[in-house]
Amino acid sequence: MDTEKPHSPRERVTISTARSALARADQLTEPAKASRPRPGLRVDQASAPGSRTRGMEIFPGLDILRGIAATTIVVYHSIHFFEWTSFPTTNPLALWFRVGWIGVDLFFVISGLVIASSALSLWERKPELYTREYLNRRLSRIVPLHYLTCLLYLLFIIPGMVKHPQFWWHAVTHLTFLHGFSPLSMGSIDGPNWSLAIEIQFYLLILFLAPFLMRFRPLYVVAGSIAIGCAWRAVVFALVHGRTTREGINLTWFGVSQLPGMLDHFGFGVALAMVFHGDTSGRVRAFLRKTRWLWPVATAAAAYAVMSIYWPRSELWHSWKMVVFWRTLLAGTCLMAVITACAIHDRWFLRLAWPLRYLGTISYGIYLWHSLVIMSFKPVFPGEPQRAFLWTMAMTLILASLSWHFLEKPMMARFRKAS
């Protein structure tokens, strides 16, 4: 039987060194062994679950913008319907409320960002369930409160409409969100919901486009949406300008406010969603973070420049340059406001702005309830616009809060659980 030959001191040192090197090599290669590919599993750290957030992050600042947009629209309509002629016109804040319809433009840009981000994330995570989940989320958010406010508007504001020969046509178009295609039905039941028809059309557009969006650069999306929007508005202005109204609706506004005419608004938001979704390294977010206090300054400067073009012209809809091109400048300014909201998310600032954030949370309810409340209070406070406005704002906020907590939020949770 052979026995092992004793090692010399030099040999023992060499063997010890070799064993130490092998141990270090084992330690260095251990992570690689742990991450060895398995069938059916992705191990790319750049796209592995939990390594980063794809798509839409929660930007709480967007709720601040929603709150501002919604309350601005309430003040704007109160000035108009209560004939509030004494409302100030000598300071920037008062002038902002005088053009409060811009709140809808801001909503459209925000929708472009939020809806496209949601669609891109859903498609990436669950392509096989994408259509069902997308539709569940969108319809559960829009439909219940729309139906409820339309019903109450019919019952308490225009009860005589049920005897109208075309009542069922109005009802069906509102139930199917087709009311925006005709001047006769666009504002016939709770006027502000005309924009919901445009929103639904945009939702369907994104439903089909989201799987293909990331094949294009955001700049191409911006350029294409601007081209389509400007071309549509130019054609509308050429065809209907001079035919002032139909069924009390400004035909130029009616045509321009169809989805193609608002596509640059949505397109700006979609492009921003694509930028965030493709920001795999976080450089865009880091840049926004570093420059966050420059964005409000830039937004204020852009707003001043855009509104300086608007104010000298007493009527927007009589100038083809304003209709065709100024609307794009307005959408671009709204985009800068949205970027500002995405960039600033300091805790102290968000805590300070919590009332506006809550108003943003219930902003959909504010938008749909306020017209019903205004029409209810108009005969109650004749010649008292200030008092009527205070009651309108208070009741609108109460109804919006109740509908959010007891209708909208539960319905969304129920639909998402079912999906």
C-alpha cells in the first residue's frame, strides 16, 4: 500500500497559496452561479422585477395640477352663468379664472401622460390581459359617475327633456359617449361632459397604439400629433367659419374640439409618457430633480408669452392663426406645467399643498358635479353671484368628495379585483 510522501516546506507554501486562490475564485463566481439562467426566467438585471420602475411612477404633483384645473373651471363657469360682471380683471389670478376653460386643455395633456403610461406598463407586464385590464380601469373610472350625474341632471335640471321627441337619441348618445359628434347632443345633458366623449375616443386610440408606441421616438409622436392637430383645425376653420352657431354651439369650437383637433394636447402627454417609460437609467428623472425649481419659472414665462398673444384678441375663434397655431402653443405651455408637477415632489412641498392634492383626487367629481350645482343655485340666488359662487363651490366639493369615497373609488377597486 502506497503512502503519501511528506511535502517539503516550499511545496506546502505552494499548495496553500493555490488553495487560497481557488477559495477566492469560488467566492467571486458564487453570484454568477446563483444567477445562472433557468428555463423560462429572465435574469437581465435591467429588466428584472424590482430592479427599476417601468412606465408611470406616481407623481403626486399631478394631483395639484388637477385640483387647480378643476377649481378653475368651476370659477370660470360661475362667472359666466351667474353673470358675475364685478369679478376682478386687474390681476393675473383674476385673469386666469377669466380664461378658466384652459383647465380642460390642461386635463387633456395630463390624460395623455397618465393614460399612455398606464397602457405601456400594462402591455409590458401582461400583454395577454392587456385589453381587458386596460378597459376595466378606464371604464370603471369614467362610466359610473358620468351615468349618475347625467341621470340627476335629467331629473332635477331638465326634467321636461324626457318628453322631447328626440329624448332617446340624446340618452343613447350619452350612454355610448357618442354625444360629442353632434352639436345637438354635445352639451344637451350636463354640458361639461362633452370632454368625456373626447377622452373615451383617446382611450380607444391608445388601446390600439400602445403596443406599437415604443417603436417610435417621442419627437416623432409630438411632430405627428402637432401636424394632425393643426391640419384638422385649419380644415375646420375653412369649412365652418362664418356659420356662427348651430343649436347654440359655436361650430368652429365644435369642430376644433373633436379628437383630431385636440391631438397635439394628448400627443404632448403621450410623448412625455414615452420618455419616462424609456428612462431605464433614471437620467431623465435625475435631471428633472436637479432642475425642479427652474421649471415653474420657465412655465410662468411661457404662459405669459402665450397669453400676451391671446389677450389683445377679444375673440379667439375669429382668427385662423389663433385657432390653428395658438392652440398648439397653449398645449405646449400645459406640457411645461405637467413637467413641473412631475419634477417637484419634495415632501415639505407636497405636505404644504395637500388641500390641492385632495382636490386633484376628487377632480373628476368636481368637474361633473359643478354644472348640476350651478344650474340648481342659479334661480336661488338671482343677482347675487358672489353668494351663489360660494354655495356652488361648497356643495360641489361635498358632492365630489362623497362620490369619490362611496362610488368612484369602490367601483374602481371592484373592477380591478375582478380583472
